[in-house]
Amino acid sequence: MSVVKEGWTYKNFEECLVKAPKAKQVQTSEYNSGTRYPIVSQEDKLVSGYCDDSSLLYHIDNPVVIFGDHTRVLKYVDFDFVVGADGVKILIPKEFLNAKFLFFYLQWYNIPSLGYSRHYKLLKEISIPVPPLPTQQSIVSELDKINELIALKKSQLKDLDTLAQSIFYEMFGDPVINEKGWEVKRLCEISSVISNGNTPKGGNEVYVDNGYLFLRSQNVWKNRIDLDDVAYIDDATHKKLMKSSLMHNDLLITKTGRFNTENSSLGRTALFEGENGSANINGHVYLVRLKPGMVHKFVLYILISDSYRDLIRKTCVGGIDKRQLNKDHIEDFPIIFPPKELQTDYVKRVESIERMKQQVQTAIKDLETLLASRMQYWFD
């Protein structure tokens, strides 16, 4: 049971805010029209782009919290900015509430999803804890320190990814330009199966608490499979979808995603290292099963390279922002084919880097657990 801490009060959410002046907005198509003023939208990325129109600039005297009305994304912003497109709510705390404290509290509160609906109405139902300002600052400092350590470890992960890619380019050159003149094969020539999955009739209603893993695009990331939000299907459903039952070392490629976002789900590739027949995929994920004798991780590192990210964005089809890869696009992916001993040598080097990454990832998980524990202590 929650206990009211000494000296703390609780106020209704809207009692804690100053009414934000109406902001002018810039459309998504103009996100990269300039270089001077940062654009803050409801996307995950802190800054979505830049523009040069000073008449659109939103000036702040003190830090604010940005809330994505559709996405529930939260951002702490301490600089003047341009508001990006629709759905950006600017939360300006009153003088008794530290903006970073409000930001951390809303992060901890974990506003439930209503799909692509508006969520600000849920904020209106929240009571905000208001400890004395020195206590707020002390809590913010503690949580900031943990977040700084997490950011440092994530930076180390990026450095290790960069190292793996640098070794690749040093050994083999650009896998798309192929300036070293390696033999090139189409992905379909070195694969026995290229197929997308199916979404079973009934949607979420067919999911069960335990069973076969049912991987969707939110589970397939660049060089990793994330099971935090994984669904499960029962034996009967799995048998109906046997054509997309996964085998050990299948490559998984996401089919659709937004074109301009940093963490877009478009064309992300990961290696499935689970047991044969233990998982399945939905219609937004392709499986690529390489022929016997192929070096799976070598092909994986081609598909997750920066060069391939650019190729995918040139190849995909769709609207201004939402795009997709068709099966024929994936079948035609050019794969350089240097001598197998070079491929194997590269994979050995990468596996050493992967072991270092696992150690860093464990440290990140431990720090994130600590952060959650401290937020629970202060806010529950």
C-alpha cells in the first residue's frame, strides 16, 4: 500500500501546469528543410529535424515536458524549438514543480496505450506528487546519475557495433558498391526459402499465455530479437501456419515501417537462434532460410550494414512516410560472395565483439533494474 511521504502533497495533473501558449507547427514533409532550429515532435527521437523559419520558433523560459498525444512519448526539453506536426502537447509546470521531476514521474507512471488515439485525457486523471523543491532536485539528481550510466553503456554498445562494421568494410569494402569486385549473388540464389508469415484470423484473440513464440515486427530489431512484448500462439494455430514455422538460423526481415524515423521498423534484420519449430512469424515479417553451407552471420552483417539501410530506403515502395519491402525486393538483394574462409574469419572476429556486447547489455539491464527500483521507491 502506498504511503504519503512526509512533506509531500498531491495535486491534480492540470493544477500543476501553466497553460501553454498556442504553438505554430511544421509539417512532416518539412522536417529537413533547414539547419538552424530543432524540430521536436511526438516521435521517439528527441529532435526530428531542423528548419530555418524563425517565425515558427517556440520560446521557453524554463524547461518543459513534451508529451506525444498519440504515441505517449515523453521528452524533457530545455531549449527553444519548433513544434513538429500534430499531437505534441507542451507541459509547462508551475513554479512548485521541477520539470525533470514531472518527466520522471510520468515515465514511471507508464500511461496505458489506447492505440493511435489521443492519450492526454488519461493524464488529466493523474495525481502528481509534489515534495518540497529541494527533495525534487535530490530525486532528479539521483535518477539523472543512473540515466547517465545507462547512456554511457549504450554508447559503448554503439562503439562495438561501429567496430564490427569497420572491420567488415576494411575486409570486404562496401557490400552494395562492391568496389573490391567480389562475386555477387542474389539473395534468392543462396536461399531455399524466402517467405513472409501470416496473421491468424482473430488477431489478438488467438494469442495465449504460453505456447509457440509468435514474432511480430516489434520483436525484430537490428541484429537482435526482443521478447519483451512477444505474443504466443497455441499448437493448433502454429500447425495452420507451418509454412512460416521458424528454423534455427533463419534470417528475419521486417516488411513495413516509417521512412524517416531513426528506429524505423522498415527492413530490420535479425538472426533467429532458437530451436527448430519453436516459433512463428506474422505477416509483417519475412523469413529467409539460407541454403546449407552458407555463413549465416556474414549475410546478416551485410543486411544490417549502413549501406544496406540506404539501399532498402531506395528500394522500398509506398507513401511519403510509410513504406514496405516486397518479396521480390528481398529476393533481388545483392549479396557479395568473397571466399568462405574470409567470411568465416570475419564471423569469428564479430563473435568476439558480440561477447563483449553481451557483457555491456547485462550491465545496462542491471542499471535499468536499479532505475526502476529507485523510481518505484520515490513515486509509489
